[in-house]
Amino acid sequence: MGISKVHARQIFDSRGNPTVEVEVTTSKGVFRADVPSGASTGIHEALELRDNDKKAYVGKGVLTAVKNVNEYLGPALVKANINVHDQVAIDTFLLQQDGTPNKSKYGANAILGISLAALKAGAAAKGVPLYRHIADLAGHGGKKMVLPVPAFNVINGGSHAGNKLAMQEFMILPTGAHSFAEAMKIGSEVYHSLKSVIKAKYGQDATNVGDEGGFAPNIQDNAEGLELLKTAIAKAGYTDKVKIGMDVAASEFYVDGKYDLDFKNPNSDKSSLLSGQQLAQLYKDFTDHYPIVSIEDPFDQDDWEAWSHLTGSTNIQIVGDDLTVTNPLRIRTAVEKKACNALLLKVNQIGTVTESIQAAVLSQRSGWGVMVSHRSGETEDHTIADIVVGLRTGQIKTGAPCRSERLAKYNQLLRIEEELQGDSIYAGEHFRNAHLL
């Protein structure tokens, strides 16, 4: 079954910025996909093509990428008449059309929109749910589906919030739940508990939410954020069922080989900057005092030595995001250097479904965990919910249990769990190696 039409348009993401939407038409119908966008982006990511016309959408328009789909990639794909079942052939064709290492000719956002829409069309052509189609593509066909532990980003800092907090995300993981539905219950209750704790301590305006639905109280001490989580978890009655995760996004405050935890202050004290070793010690102090099981991007994306030092001296999950950018080449380097032990999988970092699956499978075969992730600029598209189930990665982060573009993914996971009628596994405490379940 071939593709008869490909059409793209400019829509808007959750931050009010333009993004690309693509529709692929086959004899089975029309299949739509929206492309997310990050705020804290790694320099090694595939190119998100923007118009850079400062007179329109503050330079963030994507009409060039839309044109590239409608006038070049789309017609070429239709003409090629590739079977929509064959995701690898479709993605390979798109990569060959672009011909650049980072998809800079047509834009990763143009290419990914087509790739994701074609993925949905392929599932429909086979007559199977999207997550089963993805499982087949990843070599997991016939295995029991795994529902992920959600990592709810409930306190926002870094580039996602206007407070003084340097570290970007403070997350809760309901590893002690027995189902995804129970994990959502726990997450929701802790979220509301946290809201009451923050309101009582900092006032009503401190409960305003950031880009991903988490709270952004005006605190600067990162340990204070962890203390708030510990208090809220206990108040909700889930101390034995909830662990803590962090996304530091340290590349955002890496300055001349050191780390500035007061980087939002233009007059920050440069004598207080931390070396990689000092920052690693801070993380160890955190893990000694709080139930932290995962730290993402603890160092700059090219500070390999610091990464390897920390990973070799701790038993918790160390997640590469800016370091690895869902790129098999960067992942292989990280494996060789023993720089981290988990991948953050973001489909728009690499730009095609096939490359994303390759990155996940490579990571799993290397003994790593894999956490599927949204971006801070999201849409109502919930494809990553099916991706995390199909790839059996066992963990997903897609914001707080708040804001519809975040809940779209969590609600889809609830539907999938219900559809499987008990014929699934909740990753729980095995979230780091769920593909082995």
C-alpha cells in the first residue's frame, strides 16, 4: 500500500510558537502527526528549520519547512510509491533526499512530521494498534507490552521557568505502583499535595505553572526543591512508593569549563562556580539525603570526563540527553567512554522514527535504560505514548499531570493499559531494564 498524498501546514505548539503538522493519505485514510520543539536544546541535535524572519512569529515561523514537505519531500515520496508498511524504506528515502548529516537541507521538523505520520499509516495498513506496529519494527513483536513508570516534572527551573532555580526539572516516579493507572493516581495526589505545600510556604503566586505543568516557586537552592518533593510525597502518604528524578540540563549553565548555579543572575559571583568534580559531589550529597534514582544531563554535553567520573562512582541512573541527542553515533561514543547508563529518547532530536528505534535498541543492547521524552514545546499529538509501550522502555517523562498537551500522552497510556486488559506489565521498580521483562 503506497502513499497517495502528503500535506503539511503550520500549527502552534504549547508555547504559542509555530510548528509543523503533516498529514499522510493512503487508501486507509488520513494520518496526522505534529512535531514538538525544545527550549533546552543540545548543540548536536538535528536541525529544526525555522524561517528566521524577525517580522513574523519572532523569527520562529516554519513555513520553509512546510514548503519543503509540500513541494519537495511529499511529492517525491508519493512518486517513489514505497509500501507504507516499510518504515525503514520510507525513512531511508527521506534521509537520502535531504543528504546532510543533521537534516539541514529540508529540516528535521519537516522530515520527522512525514516519518511520524507514515508510522501511523503503516499501523493502520496492518490493522494493528500503533504500539504493536512499533514493537514489530523494534523486534519486540510477540512480547508482552510494558507500561512505563511516568516521571512527572512537578517543579520547574532552568530554561523552563522564570525563577532563580538553575536545575531544570525535579520529578517524581511512582515506582511502587502496581499499574500505570495507579501510578497516575499517585502522581496526581502528590502533585496536589505539592501545590498545597508550596502555597503554604511561598504564597498563591508560587503555584503558577511552567511550560511543562510543574510549579516554579522562586527558590534558588536546588536542595530546597528536593526538600519540597520529600515533604509533599510524605504528606500524600507515598514515601514508600515514590522516588525522585532530576533533569539538571547542566549545559545551560556551563561557563568556561565550570558550572554556575546562579546563571540567571547577570551579576552572579564567578568565584562560586563549581568544577565538574565539585558538582559531582553535590549530586552525591543529594543522593545521600533524598530517594533519587535518576539524574539527567548532570554535566555539559561535551564534558565527557565529568560524565564518566560520576557514572563510574554511583549506582543510580545517569541519563544522557544533550550528551547523546538520540543519535546512534553519540550513543556509541558514550558507551565506549562509560559516560552514562541511560538514553533520553526524543524523536525530534534525530528526526526519523527508524533512527529513534535504532537508538533505543542500541542503548538496550548496551545494558542501558531508555526514557522516552516529550519536549517543552508540545502539541496534542500523543505518539510517544505508543512509542514507549512499543519499545518496552519502561519509563517516560512528559511533564506534570497538568496541561492538556501533557495529559494527552498520559491519557493515551491509560487507554492502552485498558485495551490490553491485564495482558501487560507495569515496569515499576524494574524501569531501568524493562525491555528484559
